[in-house]
Amino acid sequence: MSPAPVHLGLDQDFKALCSFAFWKPKDMAAFTDKLATPANMIFGDSGAHSARTMGIHLTLEDYAAWCQKWDRQLTLYANLDVIGAPEATWRNQKELELVHGLEPIPVFHTGDPWHWLERYIDEGYTYIALGKLLGNPVKEGCPGSRKPSRSLTGGPCSTGSGSPSGARCGSSRSTRWTPRRGGLGSASA
């Protein structure tokens, strides 16, 4: 009896989260050019949490330059979020868009006042990253998750025990990112 073949996964897209705090000095093109997968789906993240815990200083200008430099390698990228400061996170979102011409995914942190999430929805953002999930009990991390609210599609947001946060908004269909040239992706259900 011969051993079962080893599945290397080379027929699947390579998916990764790359933190600016760690990848800033690295050549992302040299890395992605070596991958033997059909497509690369790389989510760029500021690494704000890691930077904060490791004492690394990040600037909005450096992060914007990194997102622009590696635009062809990044499928999408998040805003440079400021943990515990939703107004500063909002300002960074707008500066990355208006000053640097970028289209970052906005970030809402668990534990922040719920009106910040609603502000992103009111501004027309259809994808919003959730930050500060690690190490937070659900009831402390997501105080608004038990609160009825609008979903990103304008429909009701209802609570449900099936999701980790206790909230289930809009459609229950899963989405996947489809990469496109230029660094951003579109979602398909």
C-alpha cells in the first residue's frame, strides 16, 4: 500500500495578511514573484497592534507610501487604525483617501462607540474591518452587537448566536475577494 499523496495546495490561491509593521523593509514583489499559486490575495494591514506592543512608531505618510509602492501586490489594505481613538482612525481614513489617493478598508474597533460604525455605513462604505478582537470577551468587545442596527446593505441587523460576536447582519451568504489589477478587489457572493 503506497502512502497517500501530499496535497501542496498549489492549485489554490495564496492568501495572506501582511503587516506593514513587519513588511516595511521587505521587497514584497520578490516574495510574491516566487509563489507558485494561480493568484495571490494579500491583505495589507498597518500592524498597529503589533507596532504598539513592540514599541514601533508608524506614521501615516510611511504607511501610505507602502500601500502605494506595493499596490500591485496588495489585493486590498486596511486603514491605519488607532486603537482606542475612533476619531483619529476616522481622520486617517479620510487623509489616506483625500491626500494620498488611496482606498483603504475602514476599521472599526470593538469597544468603540457604535456611532462610529454607523458613520462609516452612512458614508457609503460597504466593507468595514473589525479590529481589536483578540483578548476581548464578546460582551465587552462588541457592546453594540446586541443592539439592533442597520446592516451595510441598509437592512436590519439582528442578533444571532451563530456568529462569534452574537450579531449577524444582512445576508448570511459568504463573500470572497476577487483580486484585480491596481491593488483592490471586489467582493462576490
